[in-house]
Amino acid sequence: MPVEEFVAGWISGESVEGRQLRNEGCHRNQMSPCLQSRARLMGRFPISSALLVSCRAEREEPEAGAVPAHPFWAACSVLLTQVRLQTQTTYRGIFDCVVKTYRHESLLGFFKGMSFPIASIAVVNSVLFGVYSNTLLALTATSHQERRAQPPSYAHVFLAGCTGGFVQVYCLAPFDLIKVRLQNQTEPRARPGSPPPRYRGPVHCAVSICQEEGPRGLFRGAWALMLRDTPTLGIYFVTYEWLCRQSTPEGQSPSSASVLVAGGFAGIVSWAVATPLDVIKSRMQMAGLKHRVYRGVLDCMASSVRQEGLGVFFRGLTINSARAFPVNAVTFLSYEYLLRWWG
């Protein structure tokens, strides 16, 4: 089994976070010495630095007067806001959620639950792209380099994407559950004498879930996650392939601009399809914490519609789409360039 696709997927997953962390959104002379040293660390070791900041966010206050406009801070606020809009009814919209979170939990509140997703993004990307490419190899008997001259059918692309989505769920489900649980903790920053939050960090969250709900609790919502990712990632790869073929002469490799645009729009289309089940998945993951039991995906959908109307299925769509374009554009560009380089 070729392993280049797994490695390329791994590196492209890391490159997304690395690029966000290296492109600093604030000037060094406007930062405190502590933030300057942290920024230098982020530039050299993006993934490990992101993990450090995310873990410290569980227990640390931000430096006085420090309001960095770093893209990674924006990415964290997007993810947290998305989850809270989908699982809570106390916010009037995106801006209201961001403002209330900042006022109540400080700037580092946006990092809640981010360390596990950061640690897992490379693994999940590796599994997705590796399984996708190797499934296409099994279906068409063509390598990645041969597929531009002999493009696979869209049916084969869709089936390979669905297979990659199905397999990646087993890697993603526990990390995603822990992220959702931590991001829904709205307690203010811990201070002397104040009650501690339910979960003190990702490891404590995982241990608590196993103790209270059993090991199967780590896979709560996995069925909805599978229903979300299996067809969605088939559509994701079909959209990417179709856009690349429309903008590229037959038999040639797509240009960097074509890859960026195709990857970005593939991300938007896939999230437009995935958002309704993403809402249901997040609510089922929170059900254990709220001691509420849904009898399944359909019961969760029916209950949500009865209480909040059909609009509930599109919560977080705007913010998901805004994040999807740059993230997936960079992911596909990194992946394509690495495979061409190894070619």
C-alpha cells in the first residue's frame, strides 16, 4: 500500500495550523515581552506551540493589555463560537456569542478544548487522504500521478471520499467529543475560592467521561458524525475534482490558483451539506453532560425542530463556511505539492 498519501495528508494537516501561526496579525512592538517570546516559539514550532497555548488556556489569565490579532486566535474563536451556537440557545448570533464569551471568560476562553483537535488534525488528515487515495488506487489501478492523464470517474471519486470519511470517524470521534464538551464550559476563569469547572482539561475530561459514561461514552455522537462525514467527504472530493478539471487543460496538472480555489469551494460546499448533521452531532455529544438521553439521531432531530424550528439545522453555517475556504485551500495545495514533489 503506498504510504506517500498518508504522509502528505499528515503534513498538509500540520501546514494549515503552521501557516496560521506563522502569519502573525500583530506587530512585535505592540506585544509584551512574554507575547514576543511566545510568538517566536510559535513561528518555529507551530503545532507544539499551539498545544502549549491551548493547554495553558485552561488555567491562565492573559497578559494585561495584550490583545493579539493573530489568525490562530481568530481560528479558535470561530471553532468555539460554532459549537456554542449549535448547542446553546442563549446567543442571538455570532457577534453576541463572541462578545459574551470574551466578557465572561477572557481572551483565553476561546482556547477551550483546542489542544486535542490540534494534536489530532495531522492524524485525521493522514487517514482521510491516505484512505481516499488508496481506495482510488484499488478502484482504478492508477497512481496519483497517473490520474491527470487518466482521470477517474466521479463515481469512483465519490466512493473513495466516502470510504475515507467513514474510516476517519473512528480517529476523530473521541477528540471531537472532548473538544465539544470543553468548549461548552462557560464558567468564568477560575479564581481563588471560586468553584472549579467540571473539566480541568482534555485528559481530565476523557477520564471523567470514561468513569461516568463508560468507554463507549467517548464515542457518543459517533453515529451522527459518521452520517455527517461519509457522504459529505464524498461530495468534498467530487467538488474539488470537478472544479480542477474545469479550470485545467486535459492531461495537465492544475495550477496553484486552481488548487486553492477548488479546495476552498470544496470546503464550503461540504460544510453546507454537513452543517445540519453537525448540529445534531454536537447536541448528541452534549447529551451525556446534560443528563439528557436522545433515543437516536432522528429523535434528536425531531426534538430540536419542535423546540427551535427548522432554522436550528443551519446554526453555524456562516461561520463554518468562512473558515472552510482558507483551511481547505491550504490543505489541498500542500497535499498536491507534496505528492508532485515525491512524484
